[in-house]
Amino acid sequence: MTITYQQLAYEQRCQISALKKSGCSQRDIAEIIGTSQSTVSRELARNTGERGYRHRQAQGRTDKRCTESARASRMTPKMGGHRAALAA
């Protein structure tokens, strides 16, 4: 059995926020949005701030982590110059 992983969509984060506010458990939230309970748990752990889980803030944090990831930072200044030369 092959397990594929997908990032949560913005709409799913909106649902998590609304369901969390209404008092749903992580298991219930996972079932409703169609993902695993561990995904919901990780999402809440990573993106719950002092004022609770907020979907816009969560998406912003996710986008920031994505741009700052190791894959995004593999370009060296030397490679950047080469890339600029190719675009010209």
C-alpha cells in the first residue's frame, strides 16, 4: 500500500478553524475534512498561537516555511547568476 502525502489546502485550514472553535475533537475534524488525525494534530501544534488556531495565520506560516525550506535555499549566489544569464 502506497501512502501519498498532500499539504492541507487553505479551505481545509478554514474548516479546521471553524470546527475547532465549535468544539470538535481532532479525530472528528480529521474525518470531516478527509485527512488523518495526526495531520490535524501536527497542523494545530505548528500553527496555534497565543490567540488559538487562526487559518489565515496558519496559511501564512506554512507559506513562509515553504519559501525558507532547504529545497528553496539550495540556490547559491553563483547559481543565481547562471540562472539570470539563462533568462536573458
